[in-house]
Amino acid sequence: MENTFPGALVERINSMNAKTKDGEGISAEFVQVGGVRLDKPPAYAVIVDRISHDIPFYRAFLKHAALFGSVIINNPFWWSADDKFFNYSLAAKLGVAVPPTVILPHKKYPEGTTDRSMRNLEYPLDWDGVFEYVGFPAFLKPVDGGGWRDVHHVHNPGEFFHAYDQSRDLCMTLQGAVKFDEYFRCYVIGQEKVHIMPYDPRRPHHERYLQNPPEYDKKLLARVEKDALTLCRALGYDLNTVEFAVEDGIPYAIDFMNPAPDADVHSVGPANFEWIVNAVAGLAVEKAKTAPLTPVLQAQALLSASVKGAAAKAPAKTKSAEARVKTATNAPAKKAPATATGGAKPPVKKKALKEEPADPSAASAE
């Protein structure tokens, strides 16, 4: 819902005066969408998604757009399927350091289920084995959570069970905490560009991006960059943030499922804001130069990439004198006067977690 990044992105793309390979102009505007018809392709070659994680209607629209060849940043099919526990499992397989993590059964039966639905569940659960593997302190958080909701920092079994009893029917993970020396939040754009930002999750939200950070070991920064790219390339995200908590020189990946990451200028600061606006504008324009594309109408292909293959047959041109190829960002904005074209253009054993901790002395994650 932040409204500094989308407007700046639209303005930056339009200032580039970019063209497709066919010489058509590439322009940006805020997505306009109403009732979505099954037989009508969207008017956009590229859509930068900033809101569909909160609004199911937008997620359904984006999947429909992908089937007609629009490039969606990020892939809505994969984002719908992803969760944080899978992220950690994948990272471990890829050789990226992650804290020990366990996924736990629901405290209460999910709606519409009974004890008969849970016949496969081990009972009683081996809690001692869980605690021995994860260790304390630890964080209890939802497997698909975000926004710092339902996260608990626990230091012993008693605190754990008190928090677990409050988790309702949420699916939770328990993850060991990292006592970090350094902490980094990294923008990763187009699975190629990495912007490493020193960060301190213990500070108030508006002070977490460090403005005058110390010097860091170059080998450490190189590993952070390498691991961030490894994760985003494996997951397929073109716009993401990856967070690392560093203990004893080892960067532990704490959170890397942020496909609509914070990019508000008041939060990230002017320098980081300028970098992200430029990087995403460049990515969107490059994708618009070859879009729309022909989608592969097979579920496995759609999960790995929303579109693939040669350029699709373009939709019929509108009455506009400007090229039909548009890069759009889906975000709320004030309406602006219509332009001449009719488009509205608004002005391993260490541990950490990525959620708001109760104790600021330990790592946190979103």
C-alpha cells in the first residue's frame, strides 16, 4: 500500500523513452482493471505486482494475464505455491547456510477437519527431539506469514508451549535464533543485480537501514551476494529481498520470500530507493522489449516461468497513436488527467529468524 515506489517507477520508465525491437514506444501507467473477461487479453506487456499477495482478485487477474503472454514480476503461479519452510529446505539443498528449522502440526484442527483427518500424525509428538535439534532461544512463526504477525521469541519449552497454545489453526515453524554480528538485507533484481544493505532488525522500523555502516570483509560480502543470487535463481523471483544474519563470519539466510519487498523511500532511505527504482525500471523495460510472449500451457512450466518462447501474436492496436506496449505497476494511486493516448499517468547449526522478535538482542525476520 506504500505509494512512493510505484509512482517513481512509472515516472522513471517513461523518462527512458525506450522502444521495442519493432520501434514501438514503451510507456508505463498504473494498471486499470475491472471485471476480467475470460476472452479478453490484458492491455499490458509487463505488470509489476505490488499488491496481489493481499488481494486474491488481483492474483487471479495476474494469472489470467500470464496466460495471454504478459510478463508478471513476480511469477504469480510460483508465488502462490511458495512457502517459507520450502524456502529453507531448498536453501539447505543448495548449500546456503540456514538455521535449524522444524515445521509443526496445527495446534487446533483447521476448519472443517476433525481428529479423523489427523490419523497420520505421530502422537505424542517427540517434543524433546524437536527442541534438541532447534535449540533455544528460537522463534515460532507461521509458515506462510509476513508483516511481523504471530511471531514469538521463545527461550525454553515453557515459553514455547505458551506461544504454541496461542497459534490457533496456523501452521507454524520453530527456528533457532542467530546471535548475529552483522545483518544484511539485499535487493535482488532480475536474478542478476544485488544491492547489499546493512540492516539492524533490532532498531525501530524507520532506523533499520544503516546510513553510516562500518567496513565489512570483502569475502563476506562476496558470499552474501553469491548466496542471494543462488536463492533467487532457484526460486525464480525477479524482484525479491534476501536477508542474512552473520554469526562467526557465516551468513545465515533468514528470510528470502519477499516478492513485494519494502521499497518506500521513507523506510529504505534515498540512496537505496534510487537504486531499486533504477533497477526495476531497467528490468521492466528489458522484458517489455520482447513481450508479450507465448505461454507454455502446462502447469509445471507455468510454475517455473509465467511465459516462455517466442513472441506471441500481438493484440490489435488501439486508437492510440502511441505503441500498445506498456509496462504497468499494479498499485493504488491518485488519478491523473488522461494523456493524448488515453492512458492515465500518475505523477547446519546456527540459527536465526526473520520476524519481529520480542527480544531485540536476537535476529528477527519478516
